[in-house]
Amino acid sequence: MIMAKAIMIQGTMSNAGKSILAGGLCRVFVQDGYKVAPFKSQNMALNSYVTEDGLEMGRAQVMQAEAAGIRPSVLMNPILLKPTNDTGSQVIVGGKVVKTMSASEYFQHKADYIPDILSAYHKLEEQYDIIVIEGAGSPAEINLKENDIVNMGLAKLVDAPVLLVGDIDRGGVFAQIVGTIELLEEDERKRISGCIINKFRGDKTILEPGLQMLEERTQKPVIGVIPYFYLDIDEEDSLSERFSRKQTGAAVDIAVMHLPRISNFTDLMALECMEEVSVRYVSTPGEFGNPDAVIIPGSKNTIGDLLWMRQNGLEAKIIRHASQGKLVFGICGGYQMLGKELFDPEGVESAGTVRGMGLLPIRTTFENTKTRTRVKGHFMAVKGMLKDLSGVEVEGYEIHMGQSVRLENSPALLEYELENVGEVVSGYHEDGASAGNVYGCYLHGIFDKALAAQTLVKTLMQQKGLDISQVKTLDLREYKEQQYDKLADVIRENLDMDAVYRALGI
């Protein structure tokens, strides 16, 4: 059996652009006729996804799988770390929760997961022609080199050549690359097939003397200078540049709460792509403004983030916004926050009982069992300002630790047929709640279908007396395909693909 060739993208630092470049290479290789899969042995991110078989993986590899034209599989991301605080993470192996560990505990045990990593990799190796591997952080983090399973340690395990990426936009790119290579062992340096300068703004000819000196100093070719560009492509969570965008002036202004442990903010991508909508990420009361709608997204620490909003004044802003008859929508953790009470008897997040915002008639109890559910269904008979969503189809997934119970005989917002709950099952399930102009549910991807996003935006425009006849229907999947093709064009124009194929041995 002919096994897949591999190429690995490593960075001089976090957020050097590894994920996007790996996705771009996936699309280029597919366009060139190869069967391609992404791989990242260990991903630390709050943005996660539930696969068709009910397993959890990082969204960066979902993006790369989409770019490769294949269905996401947990084989592409065997280990996912979801930070719960500054020193600990929920450890997910093979798509299932193992336990929550401190950083030091995980460091002691991470070598135990090498068999899981190699098993996943070898299964992909048997199915594809090329595997595009993404590293994590930097290979020069010498305090983490022992039992490394994400950078050069992984490259050695699977015998992969490496492309080293530096971020010029953050300054010191020549020092980044030279310093990284200098800190590597000799056998690790030999694995580097080329260097890439990423996020360059300006005239490339100005860089030429520096590139020549860089090649002389490192004895490694610079095989590409990638310009700074913006495309609507899923990014890693807290490092996402979308959080710094404060655009205004569109017909509809939506304020999204930028929680400290925000997760699955990709739920808002369908709205961000619409010309009529301005999506702002708000982290202080001063940024709140006077939005048409407030969305509270998911959180890896719902109680902690609720208390954070309570302390810094954002909760008061949201409650006042709701009292003015304006739309508030909570998704997953945001849905839980909107309820009357959050009860944590097992200390999953914060032992005890915490008062919610009191805007929805629900009570949430946290438990150690995680719900992982792919679903498709529809809005039920919706009351209030979003009544036009009644019957509109939805599709996505639930992923949460708590269970919410509706109070006061309040009706559900959604009904859908379960595809799985960890294991494949069938049946119907109701989700969500509403109270006047406040709505919430557990469904990630609730606005991904074009009609759901379009109806929401039209409703908000009608509230302002604006003309809705020109609101366009956006097919998110088609839009993403266009973005991946544009990404591939950027890669082809600015990266020496002949050098990449030589590194692959093709």
C-alpha cells in the first residue's frame, strides 16, 4: 500500500498564520488532483465542532477539511484542549472528554497519548495522498520540548518535512526565524525545507536584501512572502482578528459579547458575511453603544463569564437593552446565562448556585456528562418579534455540560430530529426558550442556513422602518467555497509550489 506524503507547517510563534496557510495548501493540493487531509495532533482552542459520529474536534481542522473538500473527522485532531481557566484545560482525546487537568498534570501525561496520535495519523495515511500537518505555537519553546507531540517531535514521528512560517506584521520576523532555527537541534534543522514570511504589507522588493541575508544566515530558502489579506475563513478562537473589528454604518448593528472564555463564535459567521449587518465584539460597557440586537455566544466557563459581565457592567447594559424591547439572543452558554438560575452541584464550573440574568424562564443544572449532539430540525411556533422564523429549518450541533429546564410551562424555541448524542440515536428533541424579545437555545450553527439569517436581519430592519426588498440570500457553504478558492489563489501567487512539491517528494 502506498502511504500518504506529508508536509508540516510550523510557526515561529502562535498566530503566525499556520492554520490559514495549511488550509490554503489543502485547497491547492485538491485543485491539483490529490486526495488531501489536514492533521493537528494537539489543538488548544475553545472553538470546537461535533462530527457526524458525535465526536468533538477543533474548528481549525474543520476549516481545513472543508478546504480539502472532505468531511471533518476526529482523526484530524486526536487531542483537543479546551481551557477552563489560565492554568487548566478540559482534555479531549479521540473526540471524548478524558478529564480536566492542570497544565503541569497534562505535561506529565501527554506522552501517554502518542499511541492515540499515531493511530489517528496512520488511519489518515491509508486514505489520502497528502497530509497537511499543522504545528502549535513554536518548535523553539525549549521548556516544552521534552516529549513534544505537536512540532518537531511529531515531525520526527511521522517523518515530515517542515515549512517554517514567520509573522512580519508583528515585527522582528528575521529574528523570529533565525532565533527559532538556532534553538533547534541539528536533526531538527535538517527537517526545514523552507521559510515563509507571512502577513507582509508593502513592496516586496524592499524585503529582498533581508531575504538574501536570511537565507545566508540560516542556509534555508525563503520560498514565499505571503501578503496581508483578509478572507472570511474560520480562525482560531481568542486570537481572531475579528474581535478587534468595530465596523459601524450598516443597516443593522449587532453587538456580540466578547466573553473571556468565548467559544464557537463562528456561529455568527453567516451574519458577518451579510452586507446589511455590522457585527461588533464588545468587552466593555463603553463599547456597547445602542445596538439593534445583542447576542451572547457560547462560553467554556459560563458562570465565570456571567459574573465577569455582572462585575464590569455589561449585564446591566443587556438587561436595559432587553427592557427597551430590543432583541437579545443567547447561544449555548449565553442561553444558560439568560435564565433564572445556574446550579452547579458537582463543581463542574463553580460549585453552588448563581443567579442568572432572569430574562428567560429556564433553570440550568451543570453535570459532568457532556452533550455532543448533531441535529437538524426547525423553529417551532415562535412568538414575539422573531415570529417570522416559525417553521424555518435549522441544522447544527449541541455541545455543552449543563441541562436547562423550561419553567412556567413556557414553549420551546426549536424542535429537531437527533442525529446522535455521543453515539448514534434517533428521536425528537425540543430546545430553547423565549420571553418576548429575548430568545435562547443550545444550537450552534443556528443562523448558518440562509433563510434563518435572512429572516433575522429582515426583522431587525423592519423594526427600524428600513426597506428589506434588497436583502440578499447568502448560501454560506457556497460563500465558503469561494473564500477557499481565493485563498488558494493567494498561495499559488506568492508561494513557490514547486519547492513545496519537492519537499513532499512529488
